[in-house]
Amino acid sequence: MIHNANIRKLVIINLLSRIGLTIFSKMNELILIEKGVHKEIISLTTTINIPIQIILLIFIRNENKTIMQNIINSFYYLIIASIANLLILVSYDKLIQMDLKILTIVLGIGISIIFANVYKILTASTQSFMNKICDRDIGASYLTAMVSVINLSDKWPGVFIFTAVNYLGFETVCLISIIYTVAFYFFSKNMLIELSELKSESWKLDNKEGDDNSNETNKNK
């Protein structure tokens, strides 16, 4: 059991953070292929992503923003990219009928590339934050456990999301996912900022600061 309430809160937030992003990160390229985009064109996005990632990392480094600001901003941009993604996929067939096939494919792939890179920034920033708060008395074991939480948050929603697509359809699940991510963004934003302002001692495994604060609050009441 994790005695530190701050760590428990961070773990729960991370496990819930990517539920609404899973469908876009895992299925977007498959949907584009299903819509008629050639696999060869999709595969080119991997090559395009490399210079984009380098440019984004340099840009982020020069922005002088905190790690938590990068995490929060990533959610904001992922919401925008998700909405744009859904609009393109929903209107794909109509745009093709209007002889806008090339433009539609470019937009679809472009938004997919943006989403993928911002998603990687979210992951990298989260890992950086985990490294920053790592209890140095424990070291690698602490960090490995926290990174495992990030990996689990990326994997576990897939089973439920893919099952939901079979019953509700892709567009419906996309809409629900966007609503969830927007709600999560506004609900967790202040909590993430508060966690980022804690001192390093607050992240030690044997620290019960969060529980003590809760008990003091209850006594005052």
C-alpha cells in the first residue's frame, strides 16, 4: 500500500488521464486506412515525425515553461487535435464527394501527426516530472514504478475503448472520449498545479503529509 497521499493522488490522476485519448492514439491511422488512405502514405508519417519531434523539443526547451505547464498545455492541444480529428473523419466521405480528396487526406494525416507528437510530449513531460519528484533514497525502483504507471495508463483503457467501438461506433466513442478529456482537463488542472508546487520531501514514500493534512482539516471541522 502507498502511504503517501500525494503519490496516490498522482497515480490515480495518471491512470485516468488517457482514457479519452486512447481511441485517437491507437485507432486513428486504422480508421484512415479504412477510409481509403494507402498504407504507404500512412507509413511516411513515421519519417516525418522525426524532424518534427526534434523541432518541438527545441521549442519546448526554449519556452522556459515548467514541466507541469507542458503537461497541462499538452492536454489542451490534444483536445483541440481530437476535435479536429473527429470533424475530419466524420466529414471525410462528404469531402471526397466534393473532389477534395487530396486536401482531406493531407488534413487527416496532418492532424494525426500533430496529435501523435503532442501525445509524445505529454508522455515525455510526465516522465520528466516523475524523475523530478523521485525519492533519491530509493532511486531507480521508485522511478521504475512511476514510469510503469505511465505505461499502464496508456495501455489499460484500450480494452474497453475497442469494445465500446464495436457496440457504439467510432464516431460516438470519439465524441464521448472528447467530452471525457475536456472534463478531466478542467477537473485535474488545479490538482496537478498543486502537486507540482509540493516540496521534494512531500514525495518520499514514507511521508504521510497528505494524510496528516486531511486529518488536521477534519479535526478543525
